Amino acid sequence: MTSNISPQWTTTEVFEALRLSDDFEKPASGIKKPLNPTFTKLSQHRFSRVHPEDEYKIRVAIVTDKGAGGESYIVVPHLTSLFGRLVTPKVLRLSVDNAAIPRLIAEPILELNKRSNSWNESYFRAIQMAEEVWVRVEANMEAGQYECIVSREDLGPPQWPNQTMRDLVMGCFKGRIINEENHPLILQLQGRI
């Protein structure tokens, strides 16, 4: 690649050559592909919304490998018994933050809890609120629950990705769906590796 700056130019000429005109437009550089969502919680730093439609909800079994940095997997239903109490039913939900970054979050299923859990209950309420308004969620350790902060400003409508929930889940959990008995996590839990 050659430079358009002549070696005979003065410092002032070089500096002025760097200035973009007011009508500058970025040249087309390709087609932007959609982002794969991450699996996480609602953000404590950015305001988020949660998609309210049923087509962006799926009930799944989640297991988290605490020994591998907390990596989470989806387990197909017929293998959940191999995990005992390590598997947790959740509802995967689509969320976006105010920078249009997609995330899949795990909504707790309250009716499955035999006793009250203020963390799950407060997080569930935050997700319900995020269906209608922009929220941030912070853990309040002293209170033993999540605090929901609603945006003071109108951040506009959420910019939802165009993918289906199937495509979002498969993109997010690529390589982290347990659908066979010889999966390394199952073998590890059974002491076979």
C-alpha cells in the first residue's frame, strides 16, 4: 500500500492532509454479519431489554461446570438424570442492551423452587420489568437480592437481532450442548476420566 503523502510536504501540509471533509462517508467494506449472543445475566453496567414474545423463550436444562470457569451447557432432557441436582431448569430469554449487543439470559422458574429464594424472585421481577422498560441489575449482597435500576431516559426501542431463537441458541451454545452419554462432562462426573 502506498502513501498519498509526499516526502517533500511540510509538517503543516501533512497535518492538513489528514483532515476529513465534513461530507466524508465511510466506504462500503462488506456485509455485517449478526453477532452470536453470549450467555450471561442482565448487565449491571448497561441498560437492557428482554424480548416479550413467546417465540423468544425456550425452557431448557442448564448445567454449569464450576471447575471450568463456570461454563454453562444445555442438557437434552433424556440425559438430565445423569446430572442429579447439578442440572437446573431455566427459561432462556433473548435480551439486548442499549448498544444492541444480544444476550441469552436464564430466567428462573419460580414454581419449581420448593422454598422462597429472594435472588431468583428479584431476578425474575427484573426480567419481567425489562420486557417493557430499560433496566440494569445489581446484586445487593446485604439484602440478599438483585436491585433493578430503571433508566431515567428514553433509550428508544430495542434493536432486536433478526435471527430466530433456534439460531441464537445454537450460535450461543455451539459446542456446549450435551446430547450424548459420552460427553466429557458426564464422563468427568462419573469418574471415568
